[in-house]
Amino acid sequence: MGGLAERLHPADLPAVLAGPGAGWFAGMIGVLTLVLVGLAMTAVMQSSTAAIAITMSAHYAGAVGLDQACALIIGQNIGTATSSAMAAIGASTTAKRLAVAYVFFKLIAAVIALALFPIVTPLLVRASNTIDGVTLLAGYHTAYNVIGVAVLLPLIDKFTRFVERMLPERGSVLTRCLDPSALATPIAAEEAVRRTVARALGAACTSIGGALQAGEAGGRLDKDAPSIRQAGDALRQAQVFMSDVDGPPETEDEQHRLTSTLHALDHASRLAETASSGLELEKTNAESDDARAAQLCAQAMQRASSIAEKVAVLPEAHPVTIRSGLLPTSTEAPANSGAQESIAELERCANALSELRRSHRSTTLSEVAKGALTADQAIVRVDTVRNLEALTNHAWRSAAHLMGLGT
């Protein structure tokens, strides 16, 4: 089967491929047919290298012309995306986005190659008089991908946003790190759970702190607040995720990190559970023990939220550790973020609330005997301060374990 270039003089080829009328239409139909054949070859063999090698061998043997081989190579490059597309079925949103981006890259490169086909092919045919055709095909295949990268690279931000809009994250933002692919590696799974705990803790503490500040004049911490409910759901998913990890950590350091993460998960879960029970915030004097307890808890929530936000930062924010192939460890973060001071402040708030709770209980119950409070009012106030202490203690413990400073 002789090639189109072997049946026509090179000077006549542009007229057939790019000229007006039936010749141009027939030429493009032929090119597109060969593109589809090349795509099918790669899809069936699941190897673009093998498909292109066959094309080069066919050209060397004279079975296909240089122009036909170029059209096949375009299709074979598109075909490399089929395996990625199939592998993304049922995968995480991130994996699907990567597959879609790869498919679009191949399609855009193919469109550019087809647009330039009437121009490039005659040049290659002329060059084949002095350069081996197989070498020209290898260079064409390389140039095909290089040009695609060169065109998309300046548009990478817009291209990324386009893919993200096509495949929006359907799950909660708190659980985006729980990628099933991380389950195969214990340290990767631990890091995914650690960041999930940090996000959930940050969301819950921010909601609680805001409610306490807004409720100083009286009110209630809404147990059905979306952030608290979502935090609780995310922590339960993290617990299930950790239970599915494939095998225990290998090194002592990894075992220590896993233990710290589990402690952080436990305390964050208890915090979310306490917050979900709701808190009655009675209107009291700004100088009262009730108001002081709410202020201490609000300060602790703010500190814990700040620490959790730093822990939840994605690995891209740690270029040095990523280049070395390592994830940032729990013990590295305090030195870089000054978290030790924040943990110490959290501990101070927890200890102050613990002392305040004991004196507050005795004082509040004695008010019942004096007739200043009813028994129901006293019990509600005692329970509120006890819950505020529990929230502060769990926030402190969870944040400390997230940073590798827990005991």
C-alpha cells in the first residue's frame, strides 16, 4: 500500500490536502481516518510506544507513506489517554481531574498537529530526500508533544480552573485528603488523616469560638451548625479510613506519628461530640465566672483553630520536603511556625478553666440556697462551664498531638 506522498509530487501535496474542493475534503477525510486507526491501535495495545514502533516499521518497509505515518502518530498520541481515562473510572475527584486534563492535552495537541498538517507534511516529504524517514517520524512525534506543552504552559492556570469547574469537588472540603490511593502506604494514610483532623478541628473551633463571642449577651451554641455537623462527619470518615490502612507503619518514627494522629482524632471527635450537644449561654455580668469561662474557651478555640489551619496546609507549601520526597513531620512544624507558644497558651487556658470550674460549681450551687438562682438555673450554669472546660481541654490536646507535642 503506497503512501499518498509516493503517488504525488511533493509540490502537489498541499493542493490535495489544503486546497479547495473535493480534493481537500477527501484528503482530510483520509487523514482523520488514519488518526482514528492510530487511536485504535494504541487503545488495543495499551502502549503508544509499541504502536509508534509498528508505524515506523511499516514506513521503513514501504507499507505506509510518510504523510500516512504522521497521521497515525497523531492518533496514537491521543490513544495514550485511553488507559488514563479508564483508570479514572470510580477513582477520586483528583484522579479524575488528572485524567481529564491529560485527555484534553492530547486532544489540543492533536488539533494543533492537524491544523499544521498541510504545512508540516510537505516539509517532511522534502526532507525525506536527505534524512531517513524513520528519524523524521521520531522527530515529528517529539515535536508534536513539545508544541502541545508550549501552547498550554502559558495557559496552565486557566486550564486548571477549567478542569476544576468541569469536575467540582463533590465531597466535603474537610475530607478531600482522604484519597483511597493513600491506603496502600501507612505513612501517606496517616498524613491524610492528620490533615483531615486538622481541618475538622479548625472548622469546629472556629464555629464554637464565633458562637461564644456572639453569645456573651446570652444565647445558645447551635448543635446543628453546619461546620460542627460536618466536622463530626469528617472525623468519623477519618476513623473509618484509618481502619482500612494496609498494614502497620514500618519505622518507630512512623508509629509515633500514627499514635499522635490517633490521639488528635480522638480528642477532636470528643470536642465535636460535646459541641453537638449544644451549650446554653446565660446572660450574665461581664465580670462573672460564667463570662470569664466563655472568654477563656473562646481564646482557646481561636488558638486551636490557628494551629489546625497551619497543620492542614497542603504539602505544596513545603517545597523542600516535597523535593526530597518526604512529607513534613509533626516535629518539624513547631520550629517553623512558633506553635509551641500557642500550645502553651492553650494549656494555660485549659488549666485556668479547670480551676475556675471547681470554684464556679461551689459558688453557683450556694446561690440556690440563698434564693438567687433556681436549681434548674444552677445546674445549667454548672453544666455549661463543665462543657466549656471539656471543649478547651479537647482542643488543647488535639492541637498538641497534631503538632507532635502531646503527652
